[in-house]
Amino acid sequence: MTQLRSFSFFICFFIWSVIMNLAFLPALLFNRIWVVRGQTLWTRGIIFLLRTLCGLRVEIRGTENLPGGAAIIACKHQSAFETMIFHEITRDPAIILKKELLNIPVYGWYCRKTDMIAVDRKGHAAALKSMLTQAKTALENERPIIIFPEGTRSPLDQDLPFQPGIAALYSKLNQPVTPVALNTGLFWPRKSFLCRPGVMVIEFLPAIPAGMDRKAFMAELKTRIETKTAELVVEGREKYLR
């Protein structure tokens, strides 16, 4: 049954995405806010499909820690879902993504139009400098910056190192960083077309204040995210996957 419901979801996900991509093509000619609204509507449709077809709901916790306006949000990355959900729970997010995604027809056009922060992973120092310039502009425009510190989706229960990008943002932009833990990989695993019923929890943790030593900051960020993520994974397994 789970396989059938997942298959139905991904068929509808594809159809919904095609409809939205085509419907908002004219928005590329106008103010970028119309594309931002399209991204939010697209995300809401996906949440509806997950709940209706897969029995998979979303719970956002720690909303009192969710910053408004200019902010840096560092999120655990287990699933494709967290690349979408920030269009719904934050206003006009500036998501840090790999530069190659800009070359994808239509999708890349929308990323360019909404000023996502594209990073050349092979660019080293030049890439970091470009990321910081784009991030500074996003903060000046009162946009939250979303970064996945691992740089890629991590397999469930696997501990991947955090990349230097988050440390550069923290130390150079002098901004607090809000950690985000989650258990999405339990229900929508990476590189999988299976969506299990249950509740994906995304939890905002108290912000780490600006001004810490870079090494101490990285240790604190990793400890907070990984500790809470482990707790959420255990909770999800005990409640839904027994």
C-alpha cells in the first residue's frame, strides 16, 4: 500500500510541478515577487499531496525561535523536502544551492529570478567570496538565508562533516545563526521514491549568538543540530515505524 501511495504521489508531484512551472513562466517578465509567490503555492500543493496521498504530515516546532526578516538559518539536510518547505515557513528565502542547478531549464530560470545564492563548489576561495557577497545582499533586503551545512543530503543516522560555508557566513556577516533539526529522512529518504506515512518534524532551535570563536561556533552548531535530530529520529521511529 505504501508503495502504491508513493507512486501516486510522485505522479501527481510531477504533474503539479509541470503545471506550476508553465503557469508562472509569464511571471519571469515581471517583478520577482510573483515568482516567489508561485514557489509558495507550489510548496503548499506538495504538502497537500503528501498529506492526502501518503498520509504524511508536517509539524513545525520551535516557531518562537523562527527569525523574521534578515537571518541565517542552518538546516540539517536528509531529504528533498527541506529544499521546498522554506518557501512556506519563511518569507522570500535566499537558499544556498549549487551553481549547476541554474543550468536546468525553467527551474534554473526561477532560481535566478528569485536571487537564490548559487555557489560553485569547485571555486574554493572565489566561491566563498561570491557566496558572501550574495548573502550580504540578501540580508540587506531583509531575506532569510537558508544553508544546509553538510552541503548535501545525508543518509539517515550518518554523521557528515559541516562544510566551511556556514562558518564563513557566521564569521564574516556577524549574524546569529538559527539551527534547524528534523527527521524527514525517516519518511522521505534520500534517493528514494518511497514516502512513508507519519509526521515529518522540523524544529527551529534557539539561535547561536554572533561573535563566537569560529571553531567553537562550528562545534556548537553541529552538537545542537545532530543531538536534536537524533532525538527526532528516535521519536519518529517509535511513533510511526514500528
